[in-house]
Amino acid sequence: MSGWDHSADLLIVGSGAGAMATAIRTHDRGGSALLIEKTDLYGGSSAMSGGSLWIPNNHLMAAAGVSDSPEEALAYLRHLTHGEVPEQKLARYVETAPRMLRYMSERAGLHMQSMLTYTDYYPEAPGGKPGGRSVEPHHFDARRLGDEFPNMREPAVQELVMGRVSMTATEAHHLLARHPGWVGLTTRIMSRYWLDVGGRLRSKRDRCLSLGNALIGMLRRALMDRKVALWRSTAARELVIEQGRVVGAVVEQNGRVLRIRAEKGLVLAAGGFESNDEMRRQYLPNPTKAEWTTANPGNTGDAIRMGMALGAAVDLMDDAWWGPTTVVPGEARARMLVIEKGLPGSIFVNKRGERFLNEATPYNDICKAMYARNTPESPCVPAYMIFDATYRRKYPLGPFFPGSQQPDWALPKLLKEARYLKKADTLDELAAQLGVDAAGLRASIEKINRYAREGRDPDFHRGESLFDRYYGDEKVQPNPCLAPLDKAPYYGLVVYPGDLGTKGGLRTDASARVLTKDGASIDGLYAIGNTSASVMGRTYPGAGGTMGPAMTFGYIIAEELIGG
Ligand SMILES: Cc1cc2nc3c(=O)[nH]c(=O)nc-3n(C[C@H](O)[C@H](O)[C@H](O)COP(=O)(O)OP(=O)(O)OC[C@H]3O[C@@H](n4cnc5c(N)ncnc54)[C@H](O)[C@@H]3O)c2cc1C
């Protein structure tokens, strides 16, 4: 130990779901792990997230009688990744992900439910499924974390009702679709929150965790049970090499510099570079801004740069887990418009007032279209979401409740003063406020109103995929994603190509070893999650397509390096 302040079999940089899964499996195989987290809060974007994991052929779907197989899952991924991801890596994911989930469920207290109606994002593709591959956490009682609860990163604001009350994605969908029993469910959720007197006396933070906070809560509890150390406010600054092998890292902890030895491997699980403006401008399509991301402010690409400094190759650096976002004045992070964009009575247009995509398509593809179709003649970045009074009355949007519950006069003063939501009695007036071509906008609305009556969108096929309809309004017919925009006032919102994190990073093999350009592995160095180039290539197969792999490849590292 001479020259070292501390050592562990695995030094894991980061504290998201992938990092924690790696540490749990390392411990259970008889090894020691240390997690270090740069910020003063653990959990990263994983804690802020929806908490879902995309695990094909998982035991929960089997228990619910939904069929799946490795062959179907592989066919699906092969089709979506267009040969850009080595077959061996895809196969490793398909083989290990269900095993990882079962292990974590049976041994580490991960309590998940299958999202049986949440479709794969491309359910009509070969091997695609109409539901079940995405799983999400049940609620988790934050009191089980004791003093460690306030040290967890809070959920993203878009994951909470009124910025405070939490619910599972399954519950949220039930309420939004107003399925039978939705009133009772709302009452139960709200009463649960307000009747937690002990919690309310402490803070507004909901102690009945769901989504990413529940996932990280469960994993954190498993680490605490195992006495695995997680050091917050400890940033990896530099990797230490001895005879060509990564043997540890120099870290900074509250101004102190420490050297930590990684006996068997060093795992970079420090997220992507979404919060680093300079790296965004360098690698992502432009224009781009860190202000448009919904993800963790601590994810500034440190680990990717540390790997690159050692000669690691990178892939997919121009890509992200995209989604259209709105920047709400007074809120720390952008919000993604996951549900809102496909609900009937709204459209996205470019500067010319023209539609240019299927608004109900998976959020990842929206931003790809925004960039692909962004030209000086028809700028699509930013885009503009247009909707009418009926939409406003019926549906929640960004920071707003439906107008039926929160009329325009009751909107927060800050947002009114910032003129965040544009509103006008005529389309021409709205176009002028947004700086959009009025004739183009009028023509687009005329067209979509006709398509809504016919129930078909021949231009972009909105509402044709089962995925589109998942977030549609099933009470609106003939197409649950299309309704006319014919009731004044009209509204508009500026929409940016935002993200849930970047997905490009260090090139890794099927064992998560970091590779150089010539295909050799860098001894002792591993990368998972958004620090690595995604096993999903340029696609987003379904909800959970980012954390499922992060946890699975962490699990693989532990299985290969530790014990037996
Ligand atoms: C609102 C929202 C909803 C989402 N929903 C889902 C979902 O339902 N399912 C899904 O799969 N994905 C979802 N995502 C995306 C997902 O959360 C991320 O892609 C994933 O969590 C990334 O995991 P990670 O381990 O790479 O990074 P993170 O979970 O962000 O963890 C990385 C950690 O490393 C720390 N770090 C950075 N640099 C250093 C350093 N130098 N030293 C030490 N620590 C460092 C960071 O502070 C951070 O805490 C969502 C994201 C958001 C924002």
C-alpha cells in the first residue's frame, strides 16, 4: 500500500445505477468495492430518472405470461442497430440482462414490476414487443435509508407532481389516461403524501419514492446492508498507470488529494458529457446547449476525457439519449416533453410554420429529425409546439396542470412575466409572437385539422404505431393522437433538442473493457453507462434502454473479475 491512501478490488467512479450494481455484485462474489461520487449527492441521473430498465426476456414478463426469447430480443436489437454494434456485445446483453435483473431482485432487494402495456419504442420492428420488456421500481420507503436519504439526488422536476409528489410510471399513465379508478388513485396518492406528517414536518420531499429515486434507494440500501463504502464529494481527477496497466486513481476529496488503488480493476461509471457546454459544442450537432439537458449537472465528461488521455477510442460522440425539452424559467434543469408531444390537438412546427415530423414518435427520434431537417431555409432548432384551447384545458403540459384545474390566470407569476407560454386569439398573432411564418402556420393547422377528421396523417403517420398510441388519448377517435386545433386562444412553446444524457463515450468490448483504436484493451480499465459508447448504438429500444445496459455491464465486470 505504499504511496496509496486506500485500496479496493474495484474502484468505481460514479454512483448511478450501473455503479451500484457493479459494487453489489462485487461484494457478493467476495470482493471489495469503493464508489466515489464527485458531487455532494449520490445517484446521478439515475436517481433523477424514470427508473425503468429495458430487460428483454425478463422473469417478470414470463410470470405475467408474456412471451419473449433471446432470439426475438437479438433480432430486434440487430434490426435497430444496423450492424453498428458488434453482435457479440448485443448477444452478451441479451443473455446477461435477465440474469442481472433476477439476481438483483432475489438477492439485493430490487423490487420491480413489469410495465406490461408500455411498448417497446418500435413494437412493429422484427422482434419488437407490445409491452413487458421495460420494468420499473415499486415504491420504496425512504425511511429505510435513514440519514442517507437526504444525500440522494432529487428526482427531476418532470418526475414529480406539483414539484413534490411522486408516483410510478404505471400510476401516472393510469391517471393521464383516466382509466377507471383514476379519481380514487389520485386521492390515495395525495393523501399518502399529506398524511406523512413526519415527512411534511421535515421537508416537502416525498418519502414514498418512485421511479429513479426508488431504484437508487433500493440499490443504496443494498450497499448499506453490505457495508460497501460510497464517498461523496470525491472526484476522480487522473488515472494512475503502472507498467501499462491502470492501477488506481488520483482523487480530490474536499480539497484533499488522495491516491486510491484499484487492485483488480477501475470502473468508469461517471455518466456522459451532457452538462459540459464545451464538449457538447465540440461533439454534438450544433446548435446545442447544456441548458437543454434534463440530466445531472455533475456529468461533465470527466471520465471520457480521462480514458481518451490514455488512448482509448470513442464512438457515438455525436449522439445522445435525445428528447424535446422546454426550459422553464426558475427551474434548475430542462423538462422533457415525453407525454405532451403526442397528445391530440398539438403539433410541432419549424420557423416556416411547417410540420416536419411525427410528434408522437419516440422522443429520441424527434431531436434526430430536428437536427436532420434543420437548414438555413427552414430552421427546426428550436421548434415550436402549437396547441389550442381544448388541448390546454384537457392535458398537463410541462410545468402546468390542465387548464381545467389551473386556468391561465392561475399560472405562476414568474412564468407570466417571462412570457414563457405564448398565447393569442388568432394564429397570425401567435405566429408573430413566436417569430414563425404565419401563412405556413395557418396552412399546417388547416392540414392537421383535416387529418384529424380523417384519422390519418399521410405526411408523417402520427398515431399509426402502437408506441404513438400509448401516449395518445384513447377517448379521442378515430386517431387518439390527432385532434383539430380549432378553438382559440392558441398557444405556443419553444422546444429544444434536449436529452436525458449523452450516449457516446469510450469504446468497450462485451466485457466492458475499454479499447484503443486498434482494438486492444487497456489493462485494468472498464467503462459502463454513459461513459461508454452505448451497446444500443444509435437507437433507443424501449424505456430503460440506458440503465438496463449500465447495470448489466457492471454486473458482467464483477462476475469476470471477482471470485467465482
Ligand atoms: C428525467 C430523466 C428520466 C430518465 N428516465 C430514464 C429511464 O426511465 N430509464 C433509463 O434507462 N434511463 C433514463 N434516463 C437516462 C438515465 O438516467 C441515464 O442515461 C443514466 O442514469 C446514466 O447512468 P450513468 O451511470 O452513466 O450516469 P449517472 O447515473 O449520471 O451517474 C454518474 C455519476 O458520476 C458522477 N461523476 C461525474 N464525474 C465524476 C468524477 N470525476 N468523479 C466521481 N464521480 C463523477 C456524477 O456526478 C454522477 O453522479 C433518464 C434521465 C433523466 C434525466
